[in-house]
Amino acid sequence: VPISCVNSLDNNYPEYVEYSGVRLPQKNVNIPLDAGFLTCCDCQDDCQDKEKCSCWQLTIQSTAASNADAQIDPTVGYEYRRLNNPVPTGIYECNKYCKCNNTCLNRVAQNPLRLPLQVFKTDRRGWGIRSLAVIPAGGFICIYVGNLYTNEEANKQGQDFGDEYFAELDLIEVV
């Protein structure tokens, strides 16, 4: 599904922007995706039983870190591909090394974009994005991906293009 782009006063912007669901690591950027780094489940029921899915259990067990009394929330995670409550400690989704199918209930963010989105220029706040369809409460919209740079290259790119909106995504080392 393309993300449509409203024509701006500056005709240097395309009418359609292609949505990409993949990260694009640039020179000297390594994303550890080897099987030894990822947790994998051996579920045969598309992870319907949260207690047996090791990926889902990582999400559940990590909830202890989000509250002062270290209580685990066994109800956390997706329900019909939606979240009933925010999960500040993150979701551990099943991945390509798991035994479950791609239709697994614990695979949401890795699915393609399902909603029509529109990129538009606001009057005073720069660029924005909006949905052209109703989004159900707790529904997943899309992932925010793009070029991944080293800190040095990101700073250089930001200075060269006047872009102040770079984000620090080094969550693996932070965790």
C-alpha cells in the first residue's frame, strides 16, 4: 500500500511515497539477526497458548521491570492483533526462526502495512502523517523504519540536510 503524499507548494516532493517495512543498515551498521541472538518458540498451534510460547513468555516476564513491586502481568500482549494496554517494556514477537506459522497471533509488527496513510505538510509543524481509515483502539499502524546510520554518519547527514529529527535507536546496547 503506498503512502500518498499531498502535493505541497514545493513540487520537489513526489505524489506517492513508497512504504518500506525493512530497516536499511548503512555502512558500518550491523544488526544482529543470527539465530543464536533471537529467542524462538516451538509452538505448533500458532501460539494460541501464551504459557507455552517462549517468545510470549519473554514479553510477560519483562513486565516485572515496569512496576515498583515487580509484579508480572500474565495478560500482556496481543489480543486479536491489538493491544488492550500499553506495554512499556516492549513486545517480543515470534520470528522467522520460530516453528509457528506466519499467521501466528504473536506476529503483528512484522506484517505489511494494512492501512492507507497520508503524508502531508502542516501549516506550522512541518510534515505529518494521518490515516485515511478508522484505526481500531490498540490496533497496530506501521513500523517506522529507514536508513540506519552510525552516530557519526547520522550527525553528518543531519548537518548536511538540515534534518533535526534523527532518533537514537540503539536499544539493544541500552538494554
